[in-house]
Amino acid sequence: MTSQVDYDFSLSNKVAVITGGASGIGAAIAAAYAAKGATVVVLDKALDAAQQMVSQGSAAAAIGCDVTSEQSVAKAVSAVNKQFSRIDVLVNSAGIAVTGAAEELTLEDWDQTMAINLRGAFLVSQHVGRVMLAQGAGTVITLASQAATIALPGHVAYCASKFGVVGLTKVLALEWAGRGVTANTISPTVVMTPLAKELWDNPEGEALKAQIPTGRFAEPEEIAAVAVFLASDAAKMINGVDLLVDGGYTIR
Ligand SMILES: NC(=O)c1ccc[n+]([C@@H]2O[C@H](COP(=O)([O-])OP(=O)(O)OC[C@H]3O[C@@H](n4cnc5c(N)ncnc54)[C@H](O)[C@@H]3O)[C@@H](O)[C@H]2O)c1
């Protein structure tokens, strides 16, 4: 593996499963993967929106799936494997952000955040990971956040869940790489998707933006560009990394 690197980062002949692929960052990754030649399957709770990804050419198939439910995940992963015979790339993008002061956050909000962001990433990684380990190849990419490196006020559950997915990913990276399966996280700063608009489209958002060395938030396509690289064969030596796409927000 010296001169064999594909600097075009082609994803042709790869089957990619993207949870939360019906909106925001997941949708941008789906479109980018499809443009790079991958066969994309969107798994999302929002089936109608996922099906729109198929009609607009960003996905080959859409499956309704609740990542918090083992039954739902097992059924979806088995359907993908049956239809496409393999899974080369998993992107865990399904996630929510519920905010509230630590002393006031309800247990319900805590549990829901953990169920989707952490348990969901684990469940899908476990089920897809079994397919990848059986074929001896694959890569798992999970959306963490800058909130997996630094504390954000009002984000006690979100930060805990995102620090959690970084830990989860490092263990997958350690246990699976010897069998051909790598795992990494991507950690964006704010990206103005439906998830972020509610939280950051306000004076607090402007104040946060002013502290980002590049002076702006990230675009979904900039996260997709990183996800293309990590899914490509050129990134096979990258394992257990938390790749920050935060304009330098966390360096100080
Ligand atoms: N937008 C940001 O500023 C930002 C920054 C850092 C990290 N992230 C992370 O990136 C990921 C994607 O965020 P986004 O901004 O694109 O969000 P989004 O709200 O635009 O999209 C999230 C998608 O996940 C789906 N989803 C939610 N619960 C689900 C469940 N139980 N099962 C299956 N699908 C479910 C939704 O239907 C939606 O399509 C999240 O993990 C988020 O924490 C986002």
C-alpha cells in the first residue's frame, strides 16, 4: 500500500448506509456520496423525507428506521444486506440536541438524547459492524460534535452523548481494525441545519460565531467533504480519530 492511493476519493462500488440521511448533514453526505458513485441507503425515522432523497437522486433506497429500537435497526440492516449484499460505509448522523440548564433538564430529555445520540449510534454500529466484520472490510463514521471536546452551556445531555460517541468509536477502532473495519468521528462546529437553527439562529449564535477563528459556522457540504474522504480507500489508515471541522473553535 504505497503508490496505490486514489486521490480522487472515488466511492464507486461502495454501499453506504446513512442514518439521519433525510435531513441536514446526513442529507448532504448522502448527496456527496451519490455524486462520488456510492450506492446510498438512507435510514431515517422520517420516511417521507428519506424517500425524497431517492426521488432527487441522492439515494438508491430509503428505509424507515428508529435507531433507538434494536428491532427496527436489525430489520433495516438485514433489508440493506439482503438487497445490496454488502455494507462498506456506515454514517451515524441521526441525532438530536435538547438543551437546558443542568439543574433543570428533565430526565426525559436526558434519556431521549442518550437513546438517539449514543444508544442509536451503538446499535446501528453493532448491527452494521457484524456485516462488515463478516466481509472483512468497512468503515464506521459517526457525527460527534465540537461538544465532544469542550463544554457548551445548556448542553449537558448533548455533550455527554457526544463525548460518549467518541469513546464508543475509539473502542470500535481498537477492536475491529485488525479485522478490516475502521471507525472515526467527525466533529463539526455549528452547521445551520434544522437541528441547529432553533439553538443558534439568535444573538447567542452570533456571539459563538465571533469566537470561531474562521469567523463563521460550517456548511453541510463542508462536513460532507470530510465524510467523502473518510469513506474513501485513501483514508484506510485513519482509525479512532475525532476529526474536528470547527474553524478552530476548540483550539483555545
Ligand atoms: N447541525 C449542527 O450544528 C451539528 C453540529 C455538530 C454535530 N451535529 C451532529 O450531526 C448530526 C446530524 O445533525 P443535523 O444538524 O443534520 O440534524 P437534522 O435535525 O437536520 O437531521 C437529523 C436527522 O436524524 C433523524 N432522526 C432523529 N431521530 C431519529 C431516530 N430515532 N431514528 C432515526 N432517525 C432519526 C431525523 O429525522 C433527521 O432526518 C447529529 O448527530 C448532530 O448531533 C450537528
